[in-house]
Amino acid sequence: MSELESHSLSVENSFISIEKIVKDIRKTPLFRQVVPMEAVTGWPIPLRKNGRVFIILPFYGAQNKEKGKTILYPPLALITVDCITMVVVEYISTRFKNSWPDGNWETAAGYFPHEAISKMTIREYKNLKQQLMGLYDILIKCLIDGTELDAEVDAKFSEILGILMEPNLIPFYKAIRPSFFGHFLKD
């Protein structure tokens, strides 16, 4: 059994699920009050601070102008959740507090599906996304436990994130959390 498989088995028994956090945040009163319902959730951003682990969830504006192609706008909101308590600890409107002063946060930034995934079937895309969510769970468990992420898991996380992430959104992600995306999204 590879390190990746053994990590996956131990995380399955864990109570942390990135997919659940992403799904449940939309049920919170805060989300319903301040984030437009049509906003799409971006890739979660882990953060370890003062011995605790948090997830920053970016929400992007999206607009369907033509069938099969969604225009993505820069993140309009960031919500940070404590991974253990599932309590929202921070909300930032990027229209008010812009973490990338030199960038234009008001014009279209990218598309879904982007070139790297446009030729995939829906099943292939969902499978790859599911793999990435499982790797996020492993990453979060390592952050909580204070252990190193296995090199195989690290490489696989980088590979899949690099495929799934819209290339034009990378500068926005790096502006939000440069150390995390600088590590996993090599130029």
C-alpha cells in the first residue's frame, strides 16, 4: 500500500471533510446575508495560525453568457472557518478590503471550463475534483496533527490543483495566500 493510500484510509475515519465545510458554509446566516447565492466557491485555502487550522473559502462572481462556458470574476468575498469548531471566524468583502491592490478585481478574470479541463468528460472532472478534495482532507489532518505532508501526497496535490485551477485566477489565489499557492502552484 502506498503512502497516498494509507493516508487516504486514515483520513476517511477523520471527522474533517473539506467537501462538507464547502457545502455547509452556504447554509450559514452569514453567507446568506453577505454573499450572492450565484457566487461560486473557489478552491479552499488552508491556514495554520496560533496552533489552529482554518479554511479560507473564496467566493467568485460567475456569469453564464453562453452555453457550456461560465465567466469567472475575481473573488468577491472570503470566509474563514475554524476546521475543528466549524465556526466562521472572519468575513472579508474584497470590494472593501482588496488583498491585491494592483489587480483589477471588477473585470472578468477567467472561464470555466478552462483549457486544461475543457476536453474532460463530466465524470473525469468530478473524479479529479474528488481526488483533490481527498488530498485536501489529508493536508488538513496533517496541519491539525502537526505532521509533515508526505512527498507523494504533496506532489499529487500540486499536480491535480494545477490541472483544475483556472490559470487566470492564480494571481488572485497567490494574493490571498502567497505561501500556500506559491508552494503548490509552481510557475
